[in-house]
Amino acid sequence: MIASTKPPPRMGQRRRIRLLNPRSALSTITVPETIRKMTLRRRGLFMPLNLAVCAAVVPPDWEVEIVDENILDGPHQARPDVDVVGIGAMTTQARRAYRIADEYRRLGVTVILGGIHPSALPQEALAHADVVCRGDAEGTLPRALADWERGSPRPIYDWNEQPDAPIATPRKDLLRPADYLIFNPVQTTRGCPHGCKFCTTPVVFGRRFRRRAIDDILNEIAAAKEIYNSRVFLFSDDDIAGNHGWAMDLFGRLRGLKIRWASMCDILVATNDRLLAVMRDSGCLGLFVGLESPRADTLKHSGKGYARADRYLALIRKLHAHRISIWGSFILGFDTEDWRDCMNTIRFAQRADLAMGLFPILTPYPGTAFFEEFRRQGRLLTTDWDRYNGGSVVFQPRRMAPQQLRYAQLAAFHEFYSPRSMLKRLKAWPLKKYSYLANLAVWRGMSWYFSRRGRRLPHFSDLHAAAPDGGRREKGSGALL
């Protein structure tokens, strides 16, 4: 363990904190050139909302700086010009976060680690930090900094010790809009009452649905319209309509702002016609919905028992009838499925006329039920956190080879976003301008990526040819990659 050696602060001295977002495959889609092809030369997909929230709750007498390594031309170099560095990390960022943390501690700078991964594995994170903040920054970071100023910080601060700390309005003034495709995400809720076995949200943010003050939400949107001329917003919630009554109030008040917006939501929103009407009138362009699989046994296996696969098409059509586009997420690699089921999942997404599709490989993130289950069964292939990115196979699938699962994912993205599929799903009218632009961006990025490497785009027919026995693991099954 590396211990920082900076002396305790002097009373009345103005302190400096640097908040740092380590390089992430999720922010650059692994290859920076690819993301820039897809985002009109933007350096990153999403601004680091987590750090902007952290900046908002730092005491006002501190100087605050945000550094996003994802938009830098090279790796961030640790510098002893701050008193404290706060580093947020998802699992795929953890190794890089630890390297940066170690560099700062060698320089005598106090390191605070937070985010999803340190929250799930605080003891691991403490080997690289002086302090770990678990869960919400609002309930942890101010207390950690106050104790640091007194010279007696604790090793771990847990948001459950202050669970009612209000969701803060992020400080976006510390970042440049031109660096990001999505610069004005707005968070309205935290937590999720469901217990899906693949999801980190219940572990990190709890199963109690927590709501932000609606006045604060409206004020943040109004400021973004005035300062940045923003008219389209992303609500970065796990389930913006998890509480239907509160969502009705929020959407009713959004109508007067004349904005367009999208957010994550569960499929149960489509069971409430009144809510759908208010949602549409408030400017909803589309919803990102975690569907996971069109198979009932898979939903049961994943802990998503509240969803019914046999109702998916009817509920999606109801959303379409309210002129709300659906961006569906399907996880590939559950124990109930082989690569043919992956192919059938993509066919379902096409039949449902989904505007966008996301097809991550099942990833047993630390803290989730699947992580404990696969570790107990000896099925984790690696704990190299760099590979916990939704695009690598880090566990042994039950019904297919790891190479088959990875190839099925590539084929899924190719076939779903092909021009023929795009035209069939989106149709000519009504014109879905934003969906067309997003589809074209993904197709452009994929085509450029594979052509640059001299490789043909993947097809499910390749898996048919390589595994005529129905997908059982066989010698040479990795030759496709």
C-alpha cells in the first residue's frame, strides 16, 4: 500500500481538489478514431456527469478542477499541485484509476476513490487510496473533505449514512461543450426497486427510488437552454418513470419548457396510457428500455421477473402509437441461450421496429449476483477489469464458446444497423431524424473500423457455416475472429 505524506492542512488556507475521469473504453468505444468518426469529431460521447456532481458538493472555499482523460491527446500526468484528487471509476476504468491513484500518492497527494467499482469493492480500492466514497457523492464527499481538513479522514464513507442528501445540480461550467456529443445530461432520480442479477444499480444506489426536487431539474434545464442553447436533453436515469405519479408531475411541468428529451425507462411505463400521453406532450423523443431478451426463461433467470416477454411486442407498439421511439437493450450470453438465440434476439429487435439497439455481452460486474454466482462456479475467465466493458467475454458461457458469443455480438450490431435493416425499421414516415442520424453514425463507425483492418463485416451466417452442429464448442470455433 502506498500512503500519501502531505501534511495536515492549515486553518484558513484555500485548498485545491482535482476530480479525474480515467480513460474508459465505454467513452471512446475502445478506439478513439472510431468514436470521432461517429460523433462529428467530438472527443467523447458523454460528459463525466459524476464528476460534475462531485464538483457541486465540494465546499465553496475549495478550488475545483475536472480532468477527463478520455478527451486528452495523451495519458494524464500526476502533478503535486493539488491537495486532494478525487477519481471516479466504473469497473472498466478501475485499473487505470488505480495507476493514477498510486502516482498521486507517491507525490504525497491525498486520493479519494469513488464510483461504481470502488463502491462494490471498497477494500480492493483502499489499497490505492486514502479514502473510498461508496455510493452518492452528495452523502459522502463533503464529509470526507471536512474530516480531511480536520486531519482525521476515515477510510470509508458510505452514502447510507446520509441517505437523504438531495441530488445535486452538477457544475457543467468546469467542462467544454465542444468536447462531447452529449454535454447536457440531467439526472432526476436514483435507485431502482428491481433486483436484476446483472445490474449494479441496486448494489451501489439502493433499491429505494429517490427523486430529485422538480424545481431543481427545471432550473438546470432552463440554465442549459440559456447558457448553451440546448434544446435536446438526455435524462441520465436508470428509470425516469419508476414512480408513475411523480413522473406525471415532472412531465407535466416539462411541457412549458418546449424541449425534446430521451431517457432510460422500464417497459412497464407502457401500461399507463395517461402517463404516455403526458410524456409525449412533454417532448419525449424516445426511451432507452432494458428488454434483455425476448425469452421468458431468460428473463426469469436474469432476475427480471417483473417483465413479461410475451407482452413485449404489444407494449412496444403502444409506445410507437404515442410517437415515442424505443431504443432497446438486449444482453447476450445468458445461460439459457446459445448463439442462435442471440441471432433470434436481433431478429426480434428488427421485427419490433426498434429505433436503436444495444447488444452488450453479459458482464458479471463486481457486486452483482452474477459475479458471485460465476465466481462460486469457477466460471470467471478473468478479473482483468479492463475487459469488463460489455464487449469482451469474461466468463465461460454455458451454451456456447466465448469466441462464438463475441462474434455473435459483432454480427448483431452489423445486421441490426445495416442500411437495409435501418430503412425497414425506421420507415420513411414519420421522419425520425435523430434516429436516422444515430443509426448512420453507428453504421459509419462499424464500417470504418472493419475496413481499416481489412476485415469483412460479421454475419450470423458465418456462425452457421462454422458450427453446423448447432453451436456446440468445436475445434477451430475461434477462427472467425
